[in-house]
Amino acid sequence: MDQLLPPEIVEAGQTFPAALAACGDLDALLRLKGAFVGREASHATRLMELLKTAPKEQKRELGAAINGLKQQWEEGLKVRQAELEAAKRKLGALAASWDPALPPPQPPRGALHPLNRLMDRLVDVFRPMGFHVEEGPEVETEAHNFDGLNIPEDHPAKASSDTFYLAAHPELLLRTHTSPVQVRTLLRVAPDLAARGGIRFLAPGRVYRKDEIDPTHSPMFHQVEGMLVGHGIGMQHLKGTLEYALRALFGPDTEIRLRPSYFPFVEPGCEVDVSCPLCGAKGCRVCKGSGWVEILGAGLIHPNVLTYAGIDPHEWSGWAFGMGVERMAMMLSQTPDLRLFFENDQRFLKAMGGLD
Amino acid sequence: MWIERKVLAQEIPAAAALDTRQLCEVLAALGFPVDGVAALEGTEALDVDITANRGDAMSHRGIARELAAKLQQPLAPIATGTVSEGAALVPVRLEAEACPIYATAVLALGEGITPEAVQSFLRALEASPKRLPAVDASNELLLRYGHPTHAFDADAIHGAVTVRWAKAAETLVTLDGVTRTLTERDLVIADEAGPIALAGVMGGDRTKVTEATRRVLLESAWFEPKVVRATARRHSLHTDASHRFGRGADPAMARVARDLLVARLQAWCQAKLIGAWTSGAVPAPAAPVNLDLTLLARVAGEAVPLEAAQEALARLGCTVTVAGDRLCVAPPTWRHDLAIAEDLAEEVLRLRGYEHIPSVLPPMEGPPEHLAPAYLLRQRVARRLAQLGFHQTVTYGFISPEADALFAPPDNPAAGRTLANPLGYEYSVLRASLLPSLKATAEQNLRQGSRQIKLFELAPTYRSTPAGPREQMALAAVWGGVLGGEDYLSPARAVLEADLAGLARDLDLPGLPTVHRLAEGLFGFEVELDALPRPQDRIIPVFRPFSRFPSVERDLSLLVDLGQSYADLHQAMAAALPAESLLELRCVDVFRHKSLPEGQQAWLLRMRFQAERTLVGDEVDGWVSAALAAAESLGAKLRA
């Protein structure tokens, strides 16, 4: 039979399966289709011309052979086209697919400073008990920083070795604690203290002492002052408030312990310890095995402080406390070096801060 | 102060039965926390923290007294020999009220040195023994009983001894070899040749005891605390003696300490007492203090029986009489800190133990106050900036004059903001701006390898005024480095000034603050907090109806000169458009490329229209033509 066909077509017919398999995409397939079964100058059209000119007696046999070939080619092309189209669809689907493991665009994320976060948290803890926030200037007078707080005229803290003074204004200094906010607030509210029903507030802020910069000292640091003035206020109210606040801060199982101590602006005075929040009072490096951590100083407001502000200490009484923010932050985070809080390395801020 | 356990047990035998942990707990409960324990040969020393008001506790006897009161155990008696006083061998004149009593004795020294036990006690307490019995005995007495004494070389004293105010410019070479120029406010011990000691602070070199000393004159006096503190501070001379006199020694101990000193020298080096006498007398005690039971109950949080309070105060050495429902309390001679009723209430509570104080929440007597708007504003701004990817910094309020000068306006001179005693030159000026600190912090972070730096600070800045530095709360933000490029969807680009302008808009700042180029690719701005919009009073703003008809959007691509002001163009185009239908007009792209005519750029202006009806194409086309005409009047051309 093959001898009826031109040898080049026979040869093409033999290579067709391989050519079909070699078509990597639909374009190549289209070209192959054109060459074999296209309407012009294809193997198929040449065979049809051959059939036209073939001797009559051969026509029947030749026609059957040609049809067989064409059918074989068209069938092969169809199958291959379906294969290639399926592969293309699959690629298209893959291209449109999303790999959730690829790092996505990340909305920016900054951080509040850890010291500010801690102070905000303290405000949050005291708010439900009716405390608001009072603030005062960092440049203060000696009167507000010392005299109004029952600190004696010759107290060593007043020395220029301990306190920063302004060159052009010898009476002005950088406050050494947040306690002058007590004095300012009491002076302001004294005239209508009865109408207000006493006062209770927190005073968070920055303070300055002339300490060299080292892993545990900084010339600027933060304190949170708390104060409450009312009728018949005693140590039990200090203890009750601090127990509530420190449990809110460190957890409901927290215990507190008051120890006698001395600060000129309170009488009686005390240090307040909290059961170690890191080890649950079992004893660890932070609490030095004692189960207790010193957290703040407090006491009942000294009558002289009330009198200075124009408040009658026979009618009114109150308590006050002062807390070192860095000390607490270092304890809670176990940050080894105080300087990290003021270096403001973004990596530190991101790790230690947060958004609220 | 270091307290040695064996010596403590000599003062209060019951303390020997306590283990170290128990002892530390009792001391802490009394207000004397133990900072550390040092193990010594055969004993221990406790580093006891003694607050400034408790000068009386700064000795083994003082701590023992506290333990005795708390544990209700007896103190050992003080073993003084009997020194019978006689006529003054050397006249001692007290010319200042600051020294009411001065006990003294003269002894001839014999052979012998300080006993080894005493030397090791001194070593344990970090007081090096001098091996001169008179000096070592004085030091030992101070640590043990808290009363400073002094021994002079009696043969070096010329004539009468006077306790008097120094004369101006008088000098004294003190034991440490330093020549001190005195003032009329320094109290001195003087002989007829001049000062021989700074009262209560340090002895003089001329009359000091040496190995050659044959006769000593002992001093055991009491000096006014204020005077001693002032002299110690004036001469920067803080000694064990000034520490104790400065916090209030026990005037009744003057004679006792003299007797103890005499007895030691007699025992240690066969000293012979030549004579002992006392000038002046123990000053009259301060008036007794009344303690009202109501006040005590208020402070304690519960009623305290009169007898219990009376008994507690008596245990502390107070003389207590009962008058109705109040106690009339005369503190002992060693306590100078019991001046008001609250002081006494504290003592009663202290002996009962603070652990017995009840825990009660204080009742509300009035409405709670609101948080101040300025405080809330700062909280809100800080949170917004943190959400936008900025990190809050805390930097020192004082900076170097050079750093300050970068952003301080000329009308805010640094002189009015300079510290008298800064930690150093680089911390000497209260800053006029937060930007120098943020610039330094940002650069430090970039050096550390940060790709992008986003920082802000909320802190006061200072302005010089005749009344002193005025504080103004400020907000500063800095932004620099590379934006994006950290994931497959966000292309990388440098941070630009425009990013800071966008931030300012996000914060609703009125107008654009000056954006400073702080360094290559690092920008920042600063505003006073008052410039930030206050939170609205209304919880929800008044409702304003908005159109439910579809909006129409049109873009115009304009070729404009490179120097064209966008504000002018925007204004001109907006003026040509119907205000009631124009939702928005904004430039959404700036294209600068060599393919454009030289000196020109292309701006893509987008207009969005909306009305209370469906807008028709012709109408909008007319508006767009008008806007284009307005742009063309400024030289812009429609880009083909």
C-alpha cells in the first residue's frame, strides 16, 4: 500500500507520533496540525491532490489509505490538544493559587515605650477606684520639691551633689521625685476639699537625680506617685488599696507585706513588699530566695504636708505612695541593664513595648 | 551598719537563740531590713539598713534595744566601772548652747595593747584597729554603744579647754592631715593656742594620741545635731562621729561613755585615772507628746486598748502616764524622732507588727474626677503612632549645647535653660526641641543595621523666660531608611519628606509642620501638643446626609512645567468646578521622564463628582473641560 504514497509522506507519517509528543504547547501543536491536516499545503491536501490524479483502479484503495492516515492524524492531534489544554489549565490554576506560607505584606507595627506602658497600666489599675491623673512640671521650685514635703532645710538631698539646679535660677531645680505634684495638687484643691469629698490621684512622671549613668543608675527615671485624702484615713486603707492594685497588676494570689520605714513626708512610713511575681514566692534569683520583692515606699501623709497645703490635719488624713517605674520594669522583664530603657534601640522597643 | 552577732548577743542574750533568718525577719519587721550577711571566723555580721531618723539605732546597743522591745526580753546591763568625779584638772568652758554637756577624764597610760578580741571585732566591722588602746577603745565604744568619744594627748593641750564657735578664718589641721579654714558657724574644741577639734566631727592633728602619748584627756560630750551636720557638710568631712551626732546622739550617754572608756583603758593598759569631771548637764528633755486613742485607732485601722499602747511605748523606754483617753508620753533621751502623736502611733504599730494592720478599701467621699484632655490626647496620639509602626522613645531631657543649638530658635537662648551642676557638658542644657535626641537615636539605630527607622517621643521642651524655663509638651516624629521591599508585594523605596507629610495628615495636624531633613534619608517634624486637635466632646458627631447616587470619576493627564505649584493649580481647577458636586480633586500620579518635553512633568489629576441625582455624561464633560481650561490658563497642557 505504502508504495502508492509518496515516500516523504510515508516518512512524515512515521514520524508523526514523535512530532506530536514533541509539541510542548498549543502553538506548536497548531503548526503540526497545519502541516499535516491544514487546508493549504499540508500533507493531507497533497494526498487529496494525489487521489484526484490517481488511476481509477487505485482510487478506492488509495482513498481508504488516505482516510485512514488523516483519521489517525486528526485523532492524535485531538488527544494531544486535550492534553495540552489540560496542562495549560493546570498551570493557570497554579499561577492563580496563593501559597499562604509566603511572607505576606505586613501592616506596620510599632510600640509604646515599655516604661510608658507600665505607667499606663498602673493608671488603668487605679481608675476603677476613682483615681485620676495629676501632672506637674519637671522644673520645680525648692518649695514644692522639698519644703512642702516636710524635708528639713539641711537635708542632704538638697545638695548640688544630689539635685540638679538651674544656673540662671538658683531657686529652680529638676524635681527629684514626683512628690511635688502632691504639694501642687493639695494646694490647688485645699479650698474646696470638702465639696470635692477629698481627693485621690496618681502622678506618673519623669524625675531627675544626680546619679552617674551605669547599669543600675540613671540621672533621669520615672516614678508613679499615688495619694488619697479623706476623712479617717489610716494604714488599713493604704493596705487595702495596694492589695487591690498589686493583685490586679500581678495576679489574684499576690500577697503584700508592709514593713516600717521612714520618709520625711509620711508618718507612719513603710516599705511595701509583694510576693515574688516571677516565682510565685517560691524563691528565685529576682527575690534572692526570700519570696518577697520590695516594690514601693508609702505611708500616711505627714500632718506637716497637709498643713503646708492649708489642709487641717485634724479633720483630714490620707496616704501616699511612690513607686520606681524602672525598678519594677527591670524586675518584671529581668532586663539586666537600666541603660537599655534610654538607648531606644528599635529591637528593644519592639520586643519590650506593645501597642496598648 | 554592720552588726556582729556575738557582740549583739552580749547586749541582748535572747538574740543568741535566734537563727540568722529569724533575726533578719524580726529586724525587717521593726524597720531595719538586713541587706546582707557576712560570715566571719566563728560568727556573722549583718548589714543592717538603718533609716536616717533612727540615729539611736546605729550601734549594737541600739539594735539590741529594738530587739528587746519587740521580743520582750531583757537587755544586758551596761557594765560601767564606778568613776568618781572630782574637781576639774583642766578648766572646761562651754561657751555655746550647741554643747550642753562635756564629760571628761584624764588618765596616765600604762603598758598594754588593745585586746585581740576587740581588734577582731573592729576588723569585722571594717574599722581597722590602730593598736593604740585609747583610739581603739573610742572606736569600739562608738560601734557598740553609738556614742562618739575622743581622746586627746593631754600633754599637747595648752591651758583651758573651751567649746566655742570658731573665729572667722581660724584654721585647724584635722587628723586626716587636711588644713581646714573655719567659719563662725563651726563649733570647735579649743585650747589657749587655738582649735584642737571640730566638735563632733574630727579631732585635731596637734593633740592626737600617738604611741608616745603618756597622758590622755577623754572627751564624751553631746553636740547639737544641726551644727554637726552643717560642719560636716561644709568641710565635706563625713565621719562615724558626725554621722551619729548629726542624727542625734543620747546626751545621757555622755557620762556613761566616758566611764566606759575609762574602764577600758584601765583594763587594757593599766591606765591610772588622774581625775574625772563633767561640765554642763544633760539638757532638759523636750515636752511630752500626747497620744489620743482616737488618733491611734484611726492610724491603726482598729481600736487599740489603752493599756496595750501604754505597754508598747514603755517597752521602748518612754515614760507614759494616762490622762483620760490619752497617753502623755515622754520619750527616752536617745529618741529624737518622737515629736508628734503620729510618731507615737507608728511606734505602737511597729511593735505590734504591721502584719496586724487590717486591709480595707477607702470609701468614696465624692465623685471621681475625669482624666485631663491633654493626658487623653497624649495617650491617643501615642497609640495611633504605635499602630502606624512608630516606636516611642524616652530620652534624657538635657542634651549638649551643640545638639540643642541645631533646633533652638534664636529667641530661646540656652543660657536660661542651662544647669548649674550638670552631670557633664553633654547633659547641660534643658532641650528646646526633641529633634536632636531623636536624630541621634535614629542614627544610632541605622548604624546598628535598621532598614527603616520610625521613632516618636512625647516629652516637654523648654523655653527660656525671665521666670525660668517654661515647659511645653511636644511631639516629635522621625522616619528614615527604606520603606517596603520586605515582601513580594511591596516594592522598596526610600522614605521621603512626603511620607512625613502624610503622617502629619493622619494625625489631623492643622497644616503641614516643617519637615526637617535630619540626615541623608532621615526626616522629622516636631509640633507642640497644643497644636494637635483635641478629642471631640461629642461621642458621635452630628449626622450629615450623604448622596446615595453613584459618583463619577474622571482623570486628566496634564503636562505642566517642573516649577508649577500644585497648590495654585489645584486651587484654580477647584474654582472652576461646581463645589456642591465635587467630591474630590487630587493628583494621583507624578510622572517625570526623559520622554517628556524638557522642563515638563505629567500630573494625573483625578476628579470625583457626586450629586443628589444621577449625573449625565455631558454635564460632567463640561465640568472637566472647565477644569482643563483653568489648568491651561496656568500653562498646563492636556497630555496626548
